[in-house]
Amino acid sequence: MSTDAIIETRELTKRFGERLAVDRVTLSVPRGCAYGFLGHNGAGKTTTIRMLLGLTSPDTGTMTVRGMAVPQHRSVALSRVGAIVEEPHFHHHLSGRENLRLLAAVRGPETFARIDGALERVGLAERSTEKVARYSQGMRQRLGVARCLLADPELLILDEPTNGLDPAGILEFRQMIRALVGEGRTVFLSSHLLDEVEKACDAAAIIDGGRIVTSGPIAELARGTRVELIIDCDNPDRALELLAGAPEVLEAERTGAGLRLTLRAAGDGAELNRRLVEAAIAVSRLEPVRSTLEERFLEVTSRLQAVA
Amino acid sequence: MSAITFAQMLSAELLKLQRKRAIMAIAAFFTVGVTVLYFGISEVQHLADPGRYGPAGGMHNFNRATVILSIFFGALTAILVGTEAGTTDTASGVFRDIVVTGRERAWLFAVRVPAALIVTLTLGLSAVGLALAATYGFAGGLPTPDATYVVDSVLWVGGSQALLCVIAVGLGSLTGSRAGSLTALLGWQLVAGRLLAMITFLGGARDAIPNIALGALKPGEQLPDTNGLTMSSALAVLIIALWAVGWLALGAWRTRTRDA
């Protein structure tokens, strides 16, 4: 396994009775980025995370966190990992600050000094003495992040962190993730919300039916293997005739106002434009088709088959 | 793990328990409150009708108070505090958040035991202190216990409460269910244990019942629960140790292996 990955799994498998929850998951999460872990509910995201954190043990496979094998070196590996699994839980009869004190006690004496900063950072300093029972869902999520920050984490593992947040809370959370990445930390963000992953993450893996179906930088994932171009011009029929047989073009079709082409490579658009202009065809629009992660997600997961 | 970290974790466990106001109030009532009521009512009765009611203090009332504070109300306090300590993290869902810190699970269990014992014994021994004060203060002309008897009694009450407390921590950690553990232990302590002690055909097997073993170590008058059963002090200590170690081992094992 390479050492520049903060999380690496190889052939990780977990079965609950007859159900295969995680099926030979091999994953490599680079340091210093926000990495999305995308999948439908029940796809195997949380089970994978639970294995990484030692909350449940895998049936087979190996994994490392911060370069250390887990569960063998779990204590050291997790000493600088902050995690929220599903939703953060607290002792509701204690205040936010007291809840952080409990966790600081478990993590070690040096952690107490980080409590004030963590509360300040998530905007709970002024309400830290109130009982958690009085906190809103959003405040509890923020307190969960504060608890993660007590570890001065190299890695944050956040499982569905925006569940229950309003749009403003989601935006705030996204900004916090980017700020954490800006500090050199790695955020591993599990979500079933495509938009959330697309906007917050640099790279992602898509899991479906317990298996990783694809992974890579968000832009590449969204684009997939298809490079498409829309061209509007004053003579689309002649343009289609000219470009349909071009070596750069895999597919060409006439659309309402122009053409839609599937290209071999993203850089081929300029060459096609030159040919059209040389053929005295006036090009009014030449636009790469920007696929969304949602389209790619539906393309590669079983949900597409269900929809179809 | 360093001693400082252990002390801080212990302090955190105590904080969790102390802030459970309702449980602390009930636990305090079963120990301090019951003692105050027992001696207070007895003294009021004595003052109201000295010919019919004797003084509230003295040896006999001290003995009764120690029984109340060991296998009756004191036991309830020990069970209540012990199950709370054993289950509070799992019941609140915080156990998962603690486990992901990477701290060895054995230590997460280990700190529960002294925390529960500190709370239980603080309340229990405070009540014994009150009972002692009343024993001497309200003795009138009745005989009072000597220093040796007092020390033996305090150790016996403390030991009884400690045993039930660690059993409760162990069972709570094993099941993760506060309601289930409470019901099982209260049922055992108040009903099942006593019924088993009365079933004569069980013979010597009844020695394994904790209250019988505790009774064998009681200074002074015999416990009513023992039904005439006797055993050596060494055997009684062994039985008590096996109960404590057994339940602690089960609780520790489950804490280490539980899916969080």
C-alpha cells in the first residue's frame, strides 16, 4: 500500500448473515483533500466507515489509516482522527462544554487546551454551558465537529454530516469542510447527496451494492468517459456532413439548432471549430457538455437500472 | 495509559453520574434519606411515647440500620448507580464516539468501576456515618457498639454495597440495557435470591447466593436472609470474589467486543 494515502483499504469485505454489506472494497484516499464517499442508502458507506474506525471488524481484507494498519495499530492510527458516524451522540444532561471535556479526558491531557478553540470555531462558544438537550440538530452537528477538532485531526471522517441541516447550515458546513482542507487536513465525507459531494469534494468514490464502482477526481467522475460538444451554426446539415466522418468524432447527431458530437478527446473541439470556419460555416456556439456528478452517479449505479 | 489520563477519565465518569440528578436524588434517598427517616421516626416515636417505644439509638438499632444499608436500600442504591455507570455510554449512543478516539476499550470499562464505587460508597458510608451518630446520640440507656464492632460493620456495609455495585456495572456493561439490568438485579436481590435461599432441597448450593455469603461475614446478629445457613469466612470471601470478578470479566469482555 502506498504511504501518501491517508486511508487505504484492500479487498475489505463484511457480511451480515446472508447479506453482503461490503464487497471487496479497495479504496485509496489521498492526503489533504476532501474525498467524497458516495452511495445510496444501504450501499455500504457506513459499514465501511465503521470498519475503518474499529467499530466493527471486517470479515476479510486489510486497511490502513494514516499509514498504520488497523485494527492492529488502531489506538495510534485514530489518535489524530475525528469522526462522526451517522449522527453525533451526546450526554443530553450535560452541557456542550462538559461533553467535550468527557471526550478530552479520553483522548488525553493535551486535548483540554483545544476545547475553547473548537467551540469558538463552530460558533458554539457562547452557548457552550447550555445542556445539549436544548441544542438544535444543527448545533449538535456543529458540536460533533468541535468534538472531532479536539483530536487536532489529520483526518476527519464525516458520515452524512449534513443530515437534518437547513440550507444555510449545509452551506456553512461546506465552507467549514473547505476551510479544514485548506489547513492541510483530509476530510472523508460520506453522503448520499450528490450535490453535497460535488460542491464540497475534490475527489470521490462511488459505492453501490457494497462495491466501489468508480473513483477519481470529481471533474473526471462527472465527465466519465464521454466528451461531448454542442455546436450551433448557420448550416448544421453541411456541418454534420463535414464532421461526421472526422477522425476526432465518435458520434455525431443533428439536434434542433445544431449538432451534438461525441469526441475522442476533450481538446478536439478547437480543431473541429477550425474546420468549420475554413468551410465558411459561421459557428455561433461551441460548448462542451458538462455532465453532472448526478448523471455519472446514475449511470454507474444500480439505481439507474431501477429507473430504466 | 498514563495515571493522569486515567484520573481524568475517572473524573469524567464521575461527572456523568453526578449530573444525573434524578438518579442521584433517588440513590441519596435510599441511603441518607432512609437512614434519617429510620432514626428520625424512631426518635419521634420514643419522645412521644417513651413507655411503648425505646430510644432510637443503641446497638440493636445500629444493627438494623446496617442491614437496611447493605442488602435492602443500600443495595438498591448500589444497583441503581452501578447499572447507570455500566450503561450510560451505550444508552446515550456516546459509546461509539468514545470508541472512535482509539482509546482501548478495556480502559473505557475499567474507569466505570471506580466511578460507580466512589458514588455508591460516598452515599452509603455517609448514611452509615449518620446511623452511627444517631446510634450514640439517641442511645439513651441502651448499650452501644464498641470501636471494633463499628469498624467491622462499616466494612461489611461498604463491602456489601461494593459487591452489588460491581455486579451492576458488569451486568450493565454486558447487556447495554439499563432497564433490563435494573429489572434483573432488583428481581434477583429482592425476590429471586431470597426465594432460592428458602428452597431447602438446594442444600449447600445456596451458599453461592451472594446474600448468604454476605450474611456469613456480618458482624453481630445473623441476617434474616441466611435461613440458618452458615459457612466459613474464607468460603464467603471466595464466593463474593467470584461473583465480583465474574461479572466484571463479562462486562469487560462485552465492552471490548461490542459493535459500537
